[in-house]
Amino acid sequence: MPRFSAMSSKSLNVPIPVDLNKSLRSVLDCYH
């Protein structure tokens, strides 16, 4: 279990920020 959680956290650490940035930009574009 700990190994799986570590792997998932490592793999999710990269795409999450990008998705957040894209979503934030899209929301800002919508409001602007």
C-alpha cells in the first residue's frame, strides 16, 4: 500500500499543477 500511494503521488504531482493552471486560465478567460 505505501509503495502504491508513493507511486500515485509522484505520478499525480506532475499533471495536477498543469491541469490547475489550464483550468484557472480558462476561468479567467471566461470572466475576461
